[in-house]
Amino acid sequence: MHLSEQEIIRRNALQELINLGIDPYPTGVFPVNASTTEILTNYKAGSGLYEDISLAGRIMGRRIMGAAAFVELQDAFGRIQLYIKRDDICPGEDKSLYNTVFKKLLDIGDIVWIRGYVFITQMGETTIHVKEFKLLAKSLRPLPVVKEKDDKVFDAFMDPEQRYRQRYVDLIVNPWVRDIFIKRTRMVNSMREFLNARGYLEVETPILQPLYGGAAARPFKTYHNALDTTLYLRIANELYLKRLIVGGFDGVYEFSKDFRNEGMDRFHNPEFTQMELYVAYKDYYWMMDLVEQMVEKIALDIHGTTQVKVGEHLIDFQRPWKRFTMFEAIEHFTGIDISEMDEKQLREVASQLGVEIDDTMGKGKIIDEIFGEKCEPYLIQPTFITDYPIEMSPLAHKHRSKPGLVERFEAICNGKEICNAFSELNDPLDQRERFEAQLELGRRGDEESMVLDEDFLRALEFGMPPTAGLGIGIDRLAMIMTNSPSIQEVILFPQMRPEKRKEISSDEEYEALGIPSVWIPILRQAGYSHIEALKKANPNALFNQLGGLRKKHKLEVPMPTMDEVRKWLALDSA
RNA sequence: GACUACGUAGCUCAGCAGGUAGAGCACAUCCCUUUUAAGGAUGGGGUCCUGGGUUCGAAUCCCAGCGUGGUCACCA
């Protein structure tokens, strides 16, 4: 394993600690009776508070001045300054706890426990005067050091690749990241409270499904050995929740991790979270009211106000939200009333508006394209769009009065869909026809068409009450509620291409080639970190390179002969 | 999938009329008992993403690949 200079220094420090009889990774319960933020908000000079406190956390900065030092300690809530004075922690003759252990063997990143009392420095900073400290865990890798003054950040750790691959570092170093995920969880908690207060039952349904349904998407496929069968990771849980409505629950919901085998971008992660809710004896109008109430509550719970800043916009979730039918929205943004048009007229409108369509698209798809291009991006404040074309909605109930449409709505916010809901289709014969239309699309090559689920139809045939259903994208909503520009910012471990680790040969492998151990690190540094690379090397070039490195590192070892080098490479010494 | 930008020290970045690799932070040594993004001095640390090509000579120019971001396409 190749270690940087700083890593070697830390490992040496680790060994020295052990030699001093200090366990660098002790176990036990370490009492903590305060937190950083609590102290910073409550402490006042002369208040008599916090005279004997214990804290644990990570060292994030050190300013050493001879026999005293200031340390930045970070716990789960924030940072506080510590003051460590040599003669306080080393009252006797032996000053090694300060001079050696603290000054030389501790580093930024180490996790420590401290005990002391709070005071305020001459600079006015609330600080803990440390009487006692203990190392809880030694850190072997240098942490990026981010500094800040007057809200200006210096050397910010912002490379997205490193931030997402090493989220633990991101969380240590960027306090706003922790904040985003706390808000996300508060959002989920807020929804759960809202739904539980109404008596709906939180359930769990299968993630591994023999048939994937409930949405139009390509699935991930897997295999179960004992059952000798193909299974799919769910793309939605809709059909299972509706089975539960058939079963007699009158309100069920699930926070569902769903999986779709499609492209990734700043709005799509292959695994994402939806909350789906189904309530019997209700319709989509009723569901709109529920969504308004729930999202308004979320904004209030997270921000204490209904107004949320998202990018350039201030979005206000206060009820009631604007409502448009899809036809009204299109007329509003384009001035064209398409409600009575046939497919030919729609095609003309599309080309007139510069909306790209192709011959395979039917009426519903064309309308959807026009809406997606001309309306959706401009809907910034939360808006309900209702009454979608039937072709696009194979699981939604026919509109009670408008032919060709279904009782469906989406809430659009910041130019993006945040939820999708309908009066659920509960007519089993109609549902069978819709599935068959989907099968036809599949036969024509649509890879995302739905598959026919006989068991689901059987359930509907037993009778499902009129039901309102809702799917709400948790990641998308979290992006809005935390003002995050990308889905990766609201998923702790977003999907990334697997990190390729460079293969590095062990010392034994080098030695097996007859290479003296002193040369092994030199060879690695010269670029031959794997013996295969070494075997391919040109012996003359290698020989010269070794000579150079020997000089550079002032090595006291004899230079190998050309013959020896050729032997390492398994060449005849000709 | 297409286009585009980027990939240099642990971190943030400079260097690109091709000529021996730089800064700040971090790290090491020494001096400093209330400092604060950075006290002072000195010093160490690089397969300049990988592989080819052009060239006497490539971090720099060209090609390919890998990785990441952005835009577009796809994703109701």
C-alpha cells in the first residue's frame, strides 16, 4: 500500500501512542453532558453555567502557542473552541502529556473526549478550558482543511466526485451538508406525522417483484436461486398498495425505495424514494386538498414559514395553490385552445409552436409534449395541473364528464413535477383493456410499456372501492425544500461508477522476482507499482531510472548491476 | 447516447509562445501562555488521470481511453 508522507507520519504517531501505553482506539462509554451549540447559545460570563462539562468530538483545527493552545472541537451539532494549557493538564514535573501526546501525536481529525469548564476569552470567544482529555480514535488520513471568516469560505471542499464518493468527508467538513440531510429527515417525519394523524396505515410491500408494475420504466432484473425465477426490483409499489385497498384497509401508505434502470442526471438517480398513498372512498379533488395541506405543513415544519427560497425564486406553499386543467394551462401559455382538436390539428399546433414530435405519437403524447415544453418549465409557484389525456395514464380512472381524459393531477413546482395522483381506476374490465393497449405498445418496441399483471386484475375483480392515489417524489421535494440544485445533494450516497482501485503488488511479489526490499518502494515510486508493469519495462530505461532515483534519495545501497536488473525482469543476462 | 469543460502535492488552485514542477492551507523542525481563515523562521512532500503519437525534449500540442460536472436527448 502506498502511503503519503502525511499518512506515514500519522501511522508513526499511532505507534508512538501505543508505545506510551495509550490505546488509540479505546472502547467504553464516554460521558457527555453538553453539546457545542448548547454551550454557545446558553453560556454567559459569570452565569455559573457549565463549570464541569464533558464533550466528545473531532479536532478540526489547532493553534499552538508554546505552552498553551487553542483547538477547534466539532461534535454532531457544531464547533467550539478549547483552550489547553500545559500546566493545567500536566500539573507535575512530567509535561509529556502536553508536549508529546497533545502537541506531537494528536492531529486534525482525531476524535477526543474532554472535560473542563467554560469561560470567555479576551477576544470574546466562548471557550472550554480543558482540565482533562482522552484520545478516543486516531485519524490516519489528513482531512481537507476548510477555513471560514465572515461567511467567506477558503479552500472549500467542493469537488463533486470526492464529495459524493467520500460522503463521510463531505459531512465532516461541510456543515451545510449535514443540514440538508437533517432537513430531509424532518420532511419525511413531518409527512409521516401528517398521515398517521389521519389514521392511515404505514405498510411495507415487496421490493423484489415477479412482475414490475405501477409505472412505465425499465427495471433492474435479478434472480432468485431457490425459487429458480427471475425477479425485478420494483419500479413502483402502486399495484401492491391497491391490493391492500381491495383487502379492506381504507388508507395505506409507504415510503418506497424504487429502482429504474434509466439515464442519470441531476434529477434522476437509479434508486430513489417515493411516498405513495391510497385512500378509499375519495377522489382526486380530495387528494389535491390533502397535498396542499401536507406540503404546506412540511414547509412550516422545516422552515417555520410557507416561503422557501429555491435558486432565484421564492416559492410560497401557502394554500390554496393555483389550479389549471392541462388544456387551460396550454391556452394560458400559448394562447391556443386545443381542447376540441383532433390529432391532425394538434400536429399543426405542435409544429407551429416549434415542439418536436414524431409520427409514432398519438394525441395524448402530443398534448403531453406541448405541455412539457411550453408550460411545465414556467410553472414556478406550486400549481395543480388536472385532467390528463387517457393514453398517458393506464392506471387512472376515466374522467366522470370529459371524454378522452382521466381524473389525474400533478403538482408542478419550480418547473418540475413533485407529485402525481389520480382517482384510481377500479373498473377491472377497463383496466384489462388499458393493460392490453400497453402490451400493444410493448410489441411496437416501447421498452417502458407496462406489463399485464393478472393477479392485480384478479384483485380488482373482487372489487376495489373508489380510491384516490398519490405518488410524491421525496428526492425532488427534498431538493426544493433544501434549495439543492441536484438530486445527488439530497441522497446520502448517490450512485457513482465504481471507483477503480489501482492494483498494487505486495512486497512478497517483488521479492519473488529477486528484488532486494530496499528497492521495492523505489520501484513503486518510479511507476512500477504492479509487477506486471515492471515485467514489461525496458531494462535499459529501468536501469537508468534507478540510478537517478538512487541519487535523488541519497540511498546508501549499492546500485544493482545491469545483469541483476535483467534478472528481475526475467530476461537472460545476455 | 451527443456535445462540452475539467482531471497537477493530503485539500484549494496556478503554470500551457513545449526547455529541470509552483503558491496558499495542511504536514515536519524550532521559537511563542487568551489566539482565531493566516503568529514567526526553516524544511519535506508530485506516475502533472492512463495509454499512444509529434518532438532533441511534453504537465503543456495531437489521438484514444477512464473518471467527474454541465447542456441536450431519453426518462409520461
